[in-house]
Amino acid sequence: MSEKKAFNTLSAVMLGIGSMVGAGIFIVIGEAGAIAGNLVWLSFVIGGIAAALSGYSLAKLALRYPSRGGIVEYLVQCFGEGIFSGSAGVLFYLSQLVAIAAVAKSFGAYAATFMHTSANWENIFAVTIVALFILINLVGASFVAKSENLIVGIKVTILVLFTAIALFFVKPELLSVKEMPPLKEMLFATGLTFFAYQGFSVITNTIEDMENPSKTMMRSMLIAIALVGLLYVLTSVAVLGNLPLEKVIETKDYALAEAAKPIFGIWGFKIMAATALLATASAINATLYAATEIGYTMAKEGDLPKVYTYNVFHSFEGLIISGLLIVPMLLFFNLAEVTTIAALVVLVIQGITHTGHLLRIKETGANFWLVLCAAVAMFTIAGLTLQYTSRKMPMIGYDILGAFAIAFAIEIVLRLTTKRVISKQTSPLTLVREEAKSILSYLKRKE
């Protein structure tokens, strides 16, 4: 009897939603609204289209090169087994750890505010939530999927109820043409709104734990992005239609919770703050799962020490190593700046991945123009974000170059110390075997 896979379409969609609807929407909606005003909903539409294009390209790559490593595997397949692929893989892995640290820090800040404790408790809450989800991930993929289904179900239900009710209280004058800012500001805000979608790529990391990937992968990717996009657009209309722009700017770090006050009173504010805690928690859970799969694949291919592949309970020792790397980031890094750099790095790496996909388009069977649009979208959003961010961080361009240089140095050191060279995980023979297993599993279920 074949082993039941952890992720069906529903579970994969929930994992994607869980990773996307994290602290991002609770913070981004205020920050983007402060830039784009009542046009922020259009920024979310454009960001969602870019995410769908990127998701389409990654899903096609996942089906052709099924691997727990996701983008790391696709880089190797597209650009070969060299230092460039290895360096980009190392940088992407580290960026995922920075993302987890940043979301955990947000959780700590929300928890400290919600429980009226001192700022010293922020780090305690942050480390605790990371440790909790390391334990959950150690139990295995099935438990990750089940826990994510529960958390996502609760937080999305609350957000949907808030949005549905808040739309009835929208003040049309706040959404009028007179209140609209210049269109170029809306484009700058797109750089921020796209980050609220970041996380959809974790769905590709589930492919080895996924039922019937040939149908489930693309379907779950597009459904997750579409549902999140719809939620973001309606939520942004609800917030900007209930709060004057000056209030959005004043409360940009918690504008979503502030928008609940006029309708639901102080309890509305508290419930949205508690929902933000759930959102950050599920984003940590989903991203930690993806980072573990990436670390495992990189070690298996030869780009990280083999210790990452050692089994611990139902997961890998790499999960614990990742956790130990996240904690000092939490405690000692200026995460506001480091997270911005990491987010831009992820955009560039996704753009590079889609460009590499164009070289393998005949193998994946993807639509050339959709993949080209995905690459152009990633580089364009990266450029817009870099231009806007450089107003506050003039050296950010050099910081990004420095990040790539550090990743290159790490790759060289790993090659010299471990004597291991990165290699492709999936081969034509592997694909035939996996397809045969999938067919046999399907036939057995039919019996």
C-alpha cells in the first residue's frame, strides 16, 4: 500500500495562503496606503498579476524538475552545476532564514503590545514561536499541513468577516478621484504590495510530499494567489474607505487593526491584533518548512554540509541548524534593513530563475511569453523598490552587491572545506521513476 502524501490541493493552497498572508498584509497595507493612497487596491492587483506570472513559471519548473529544493534546484537545472548556481542557492536559503527572523520579530512585537509587556519580552516571544514551529516541523510534513490548515482557516475567516462588514461602512468620498495620488506613486507602492504575496513559492517545495503533482501543483499555486489577491484588494478598499489618508499614514504599522476600531470598537482592534499574531505564526510555520526542504536539497546536491540531511524524528537535522542560525539574526541584526535587502535579493533571484527557465522552455512546455513576462515583472518590481527604498537607504544597491559577494565567498569556502560540488537532484531517469510511482499509486487507489 502506497504512503499517503501530506499535501493535497487544499493543504497546498493553505500552505501558500499561510506563507503569503503573514504579518505583511497587516503592515504593508498601511505603508503602501501611505504612498498610493486610495489607489493602493490597484497596487495589489498589479502585485497579484506579477505573483501569478511568477507562480506559473515556478509551477512549470517544479513539474519538470520535482525537488524539495524548489528554486535552488531550478537554478542548478537552468544554469548548470557551477559556482553561480551554488552562490545563488546559498543566498536564497539565507534570505529565507532572514524572512523567518523578520516575521518572528513582528510576532514578538505584536505579542508584547497585545499582552502589555515590556519591549524586553519581544525577543523572548520571537524565539519561543520559532522553537514551537521547529518542534511542529520535526513531527513531519503531515503535521505541518494539518497545523497550517487550522491556523490559516481561523485567520482568513476573521479577515474575510472584517472585510465583508467593513465594506458596508465605506465612505465613498474617501475613495473619490479627488483623493487619488499621482499614478507613479501607485507604481512605487507595487514594490511593497508584491512583498505581501511573497511566499507563494513554498508550494513548489511540497512537490515530493504532494498528491498527484501534475494536477495539484499548478492548480494550488494559482488558486492560492487568486484567493490572496482577492482578499488583499477587498481589504485595502475596506481600510482606505474607512480611514482618512492622514490616519492611514499616522497608523501605518497597524492600519488594519486601526480600521476595525470605528466599526467594532476597541475589541475590533484587539481581535485584529490577535489575528496578526496568528498570521505571523502561520507564515513562520510555512516558511520554516520551505527553508528546511531547501537546506536538505542543497546538502543532498552537495552545496551544504551533509549533516543537513541527517534524520531527526520525522524531519532533518538541517531544521535545527536553520533554527540556530535564525536566533542570532533575531537578537543581533537590524532586521528592518536586512529584511529589505533580503526581499530585494529574492526578487532578483526569482528574476534570474525565470530567465534561466527561458533556456529550458522546451523541456518544461511552459508558455514562452508568460515566462518572459514573469522575468520582466520581477526585475521591474525590484527596480521600482530599489529606487523608492534608496530614498531612505542610499547604500542599499551596494548592500545587495555585498550580499551576493558574501554568498559567493560562502560557496567557495564550502567547496574547499567539504570537498563537495553541487549537482542536479533530478535527472530524466529520476523523473521516469517518479512518474511511474505516481501512476502506480493512482491505480492502487482506484482498486
